[in-house]
Amino acid sequence: MKSLLIIGGLLGFCIGLLFSWAEQGSGPACLWHACLAAYVTAVLMRWWGAAWRKGLEESLHERQFISEQVRLSSLSKASKS
């Protein structure tokens, strides 16, 4: 999760700096825009990472549930024979 924050912050800083520099902003304004973009992008990456992790955990639990159901059904079929 920390790596997503760092990646988001660096990505946002670079994007904010480049866009502000492309608008020919002053040095302090470019730095301000870059810092603001870094913060926003890091928060978005954190949210996306949490949603991604939650989806992976749900998928894992679903896979475990299915494998248990298959195992139990095969055991019940074996006991009936």
C-alpha cells in the first residue's frame, strides 16, 4: 500500500509540474500545482489500491468456497457408493 502512495505521489508531482510548466507558470506556482497534484494522485492511488485489494480478497474467498464445495460433493458421492 505504501508503494502505491509513493508511485501516486511521484506520478502526480511530475504531471502537475509538467502541466504547470507548460502553462508557463511561475516557479512557486509550478511547485504548488505539483504538490497539489501529488497529494490528489496519492489519495486516488490509495483508494484504488484498497478497492483492488478488496476485490482480490473476495476472489480468493470465493475460490476457497468453491473448492470446499467441490471437495464436499466428491466426498458425499464417494460415501454414497
